[in-house]
Amino acid sequence: MSTSHFQERSVPAAQDGLSPASPSVGSASRGANALSSRITSVLSASYADLEIRDVLETLDARGIRNTAETRRQIRLDVQKEVIQCNGEIVKDFGAVAEQLKRIGTAISSLNKYCADMRGHIAAANRETGPVLEEATSLMTQKKQIETKQQILDAFNTHFTISEAESTILTSTAEPVNEEFFQTLTRVKRIHHDCQVLLGTEDQRLGLEVLEKSSRQLNTAFQKLYRWIQREFKDLDLENPQINASVRRSLRVLAERPSLFQSCLDFFAEAREHILSDSFYAALTGSSSEAQHIATKPIEFHAHDPLRYVGDMLAWAHSATVSEREALEVLFISEGDEIKRSIQAGLESEPWLRSEENDEIFDGRKALNQLVSRDLTGVARLLRQRTEQVIQSHEDATLAYKIANLIGFYKSTFTKLLGAASEVLEVFTALEGSAMRQFRGNMRDHVAAVQGEIAVAPADLSTPDFFEDALQMLKALAKSYDTSIATADDQENAFQSVLTEALDPFLAGCETLYKGLPKPNSDIFAINCLLAARAVLSPYSFAGDRVREMEDTMGEHTARLVEYQHQYFTYTSGLNSLLEALSDISDSPETLKAIPTLEAFKPEALINSSQQLDEFLPSALIDAVENIKHLRNRKMVQDITEEAARQFCEDFEFVESKILAVDDLLYGEDESEEEPPLGIRDMFPRTSGEIRVLLS
């Protein structure tokens, strides 16, 4: 299309009525330049431009053909369309302008109305302003009053109790139950929280609440104190299910240490009377109260002093165990609650704290002290009855058995109540009284026996007074062994018994021993020591004394061996030979002098040999006969065998000297057909033969 357009435009240019030979050369030149510029412009145009492409697409959409007529009309048509569009726009803007006029009129009307409204509002504000200010003030006051009401309600809820709760807390007509403890806990919290009120600028309210809560607490604790006292009067400690409220009440009352201690004193006094009555009922079978005694009264066995005292001590022990178990439920089952309560009470009442003892409260120690106080009456009655038994009997063995029995129960009560218990003083006094009675009775008995000591028995057996003493000692040792004395002090404690019950009688036997000839004196001493050792050897606590006796018996045994040895040497005739050889050494010079000795001359040596032969057949029997009164057969055999062994050694010594002399004098001279008669020929017995005959 463009090509045709350029073609059509170029034709009229050449045929525009101007001849080529136009005289106007400058015009032609300018036309050529315009055309060239036109062509250059067309050629330089970018047909890839979006606007040109949109124009061409618009022309194609209109279906316009590229003709001369179209090219002439297109500009006019376009301008016409533009004018029409502009007319429509102007028409539309006229409608808009009309609407804007109407809007302006409406706006003016609205502005007028707004001005009127502002006037009315300002008038209304002027009229309602005071009312609004007053309403705002009232609302603020309402909020403040509501806040104060909330504070007051919170204060009343936390710092005050109702009349009903006050009645429960302070009225003695109301029971001590869960509500009482809950109310008491709340009042204690109020009393504690008053510190917050006292920290404010106005302390009047805090002081008033503190004073009121203090009065309520004091009244409540007094009520609790009286209630516990009433409960203690009817409290059955034999019941394993002791009222839990009593335990709780004691724990709470501990916050007032003075009331708590007063309550314990009251309880101890009440329990002392009850246990004393029970002990008296057990003793006599009668009581101030109507009771049925299922068992026989303890005094029914008063004829048996040891059983009588044992029954009383057993009853006291049983009562102590029961009392401790029951009170342990009351005071220890809550753990350290009572200790913490007493500590809190001492913090609120610091003037009650003792500077001497830093320990606030020891539950076990307090329990032991309370049980000891409960047993005061029983211990007093027990001491009276036991001392009557001790003083009314002169049997030393009985007094010592009673002392051991008391010592046994003393150690038991020490483990049960502790070493600081006051009850132990009673046992210590009774044990000391029984031991004094034992020593006094023993000294009287020894004094009586000393006047009866005359001579030892003919058979050298233990005297009757010593047998009786050993029987008594046996009973004392058995009693001491069953008393389970302290292991560290067993021997020392029993040593005093040996001093009183054995040593004086051994001294009496020693007096008899000194009046007897040998060997009867040593036999008698050994018999007495053997009897004493047989009594004491089963008991480990008498080990030192048994070893002392064995050492003493060893000394007497050695003297008996020496006596038997001398019997062998003198009776056999060997003694003269031993005396003759006492100064002879092993040198040849002294050995050659032996034949010249009086005892080794032929006649004397032959007599000694004959005397030895007569002695040997019955030597052992005769020797045993010398100590036949010794009660221990084995000792008789051992002593005789030891004496025979020493005799054999002496004979070997004599034999060795005889052989040495014969070898020295006759062994070197072998020229003679008949050698002279040697010492050995005159004393032919050998040591081997002696050992066989004396074995």
C-alpha cells in the first residue's frame, strides 16, 4: 500500500503543469530537496514502532482501501471523528458541570445545616457541661468507693473472723474439733500478718488487730490447755488407738512452752498416781478402784524373797515398757512437729529460753524424763519393799542374788530410759544396800567359821567349812553369770565377791596347811585349790583368779615332786653315792679317787646294790602311797613319773661315773688273765633296767 502511495504521489510531481525547462531553477532545486527529505524521512522511519503498527491495524480494521479518494478523505474523516468525539466530551462535561452545580447547592445546604447543628451542639454543651462534670466526678467516686469496698472486704476476709468462729475458738462450751484447729490456724495467720499493717504509716489498725488476735489466741490456748487436762484424766494408754486429737492438741499446745510444760507436769502427776495404784494392786490384790485382778498378788510369793523381788522388778519393767510405748505414740509419732512448735513458741516468748541448754527440745530425752517421773511412785514403793526384804534376811547368798537381780534390771532400765533417768538412782541405792548386806553377812559368817577351825581332816580332803564356802561361791558365781554384768567390768566386779566369799576361807585353809608336815601340807593345799578351781573354772570372769590358783598349785606340785624324788634316792640307797660324787669332776685324777671313797668301797657298794634291788620292785607303789590323799589321780601319776624320771637321771649320772672309773683303771691293763673285780661288777644295775622297772 505504501508503495502504491509513493507511486501515485510521484506522478503528479512530474506532471504538475511545470515544464522541465522552467526558468525557476531554485524552485526545482528546493522541490528536489523536499522530496529527498521526504523520502529520507520515510525510509528512516521505523515501522516496527508500536504506534505506527496500531495505526495500520486501525486502518485495516476500518476496511479502508488505499486510493486517491480515500487518501484525500481520510484526514477529513479523522478530523470529523475527532470533532465529534470532542463534541460528545463537551456534552458529557456539560452534564458533569450541571451535576456539580447541583452538588455545590447541596454542599451549601449541608454547610448551612452543619453550622446550625454546631450552634445547637454548642448550646447543648453549654447546658450539659456541668452535668457531665458532675457525672464524671460521681463515676470517679463510685470507682474509689468500689475499690475501698473491695479492700474492706479483703481486709475483713483476711484479718477478721466471724462471731461464730470466735465462739468456736474461745467458748468452753464448744468442742475442740477440726473447726477449732482451723480457726486457730487462721487467727495465728492473722496475728502473723499484722506485721504488714504495722509497717504502714497509720499503725493504729495494725495495733488493734494485733491486740484482738492476741487476746483470741491466748483464750484459745487456755481452752486447749484445759481440754487436754480433762482428756488426760480419762486417757486410756492401754488402748493402742489413742485419740489422734490429743496428739494434735499437744503439738499445737507446744507453741506455748509454759502451758505445754504445765500440761506435762499435770500428766506426770496423774500417771504417777495411776501407776502407783496399779503397782499396789498388783502387790496386794486390792485397789482403790473396783478392779478384777486376774493373777495372784505379788505378795503371795513373799515367802520366796528372790521371786518376790523379781516379780516386783518385772512388773516395774513391764509397766515402764507399756508406758513408754504409749507415750511414744503421743509425743514421738508426730516426728519433729512438737520441736518445731516449741521453737516457734520460744521465738514468740524469748524470755522462756534457757541459756544453759542450747537444745530446744529433744523428743527422746523428754520422753525418758516423762516416763521416769511417771514411775516415781512405783520406784518409791519398790525401794521400800525391796529394802525390807534385804534387811530381814541374813543369807549372804540371797543378798548377793538380789543385788545381781537389781543390777540386771538396772542395765535394762538404762537401755530403756537412758543413763540420766532418776529411776536409776533407786536401783543404784538398792544394789548398794544389797551388796552391803552381802558383805556384812559374809563377814559374820567368816567370823563364826574362824572360831570352828581346828585341824585338817585326816584324809587331807577339803574341810567342811571350805566345802560350804565353795557351795556358796558356786551359787554366787552362777548368779553373777546370769546377771549379764557389763563386759568391761565383769572381772573387777566379781573380784570383790571373791574377796568376801573365798579369800577368808582360803586363809583358814592356809592356817591348817601350816600345821601339817610334808608332804601332807602340800597335798592338803592342792586339794583345796583343786576344789576352788573346779567351782570357778566354768566362768570366764574368774579367769585371773583361776590362773593364780594354777600357779600356786604348780609350786606345791613342784615340792611334791621334790619330796618323791628324795624318797626315791634315800629309799634306794642312791643318795649316799650321789653325795660322794658331788665333788668329783670328769678329770682322770678325781675319777681315780672314786674307789677310795667310803661309799664306793666294796662292802658299802654291795650293800647299796642290794638295797636298790630290794627297793625297785615296789618303788612306784610305795611312792604313790606317799601322796595317795591327793584327790586328782592324774596329778598323782604325773608327780610320781616326774620324780622317777629325775631318779633315773641321777642313776645315769652315777652309772656314767662308775663306767668311767672302770675304763680308766681296768680297761688299759689286759695282760692279766683274771682282772680284779671292778666297781661295775659290784653295782651291776643299768639305767635301762631302772627305767623299765620304774615305768
